Amino acid sequence: MAKELRTGLEGSADKVSDEYDLVKALIHAGHYRDDEDYHTVVNIKRRNKHLFSFTVRLLGDDEIFEARLAATKFIPNPAGKEYPNIRGDVNDARYTSALVYMATLEEDQRKIWDNEAVKNEFGIIDPIDMVDQLLLPYEKKAVLRVIGQNDDNELKKEDAVKN
């Protein structure tokens, strides 16, 4: 006898309609990166003067992992050069900057973090370093709260696991 697939709609009066609504809701949930309802405009103000604005979106696990890799120092494997490098310390400031950069919409990335004139002014090559140059630490933390990344707790948990 075939095992029945449980969908959570077993008690539904109109299974076809409810299943269609469920599929629509699941598809909508999967498009969180592109959904403008999840975009937030961040205004950078200092001393009551508006400096610039940019829009951020939610990040996926793959992007968070990529940000962590961008902030990780790799060290030579003590077993020898024929073995891959191993992960070392994570630079917290670079990690938060990478998260902010990746959460920024592409159009704003180009205008702000990838701005060649500003990069030349500060002698910066990497756009992640631009985030660190242009935002104060408390501003980066505020952006992380907006995109649902609490950097302090996440980093402390990882350090506790390492030790």
C-alpha cells in the first residue's frame, strides 16, 4: 500500500484552491531577495546632515557564508604545501562590511561602494573596504539589524564553538 503524502491540507474543504494558495505562498517566500517589501532604505546622517542613502535587502545563507569567507584569513596547512590552506581568524570588521556590501542592491553598490572617484580618493581597491571607510561601526551594526544579522551574537557563538 502506498504511503500518503501529508501536505497539511488534509482537513481542507477545497484542497485544490488551498494547495494553489500554498504553492503561491511558498514561491513568494522563496523570492525574498527580490521582493521590494523586504527592501529597506538606509539613510546615513551625521550631525543632522544627510550624507547618502542606499537600499538593502535580506541575505541568503549562501551570501552570509560568502561574506564570512571574504573576512577569513587562510593560513598554510601545517601538514605541508600539498594540502589546502586552513581557515584562520575571521576579521569581524571586514565580515560586517562584507554583509553590508552584499545586502546593498546592485544599483547602489555601483553608485556608492564601487564608486571609482571615491575609491581613488581613499586609495581603496576593494568595495568591501569602501564600506568600512564610509560607515562608522555603529552605522554598520544598524544596517545589520535591518537585514536581520546580529553580528555580535553570531560571532561570539562561533568563537565559543571553536574553543
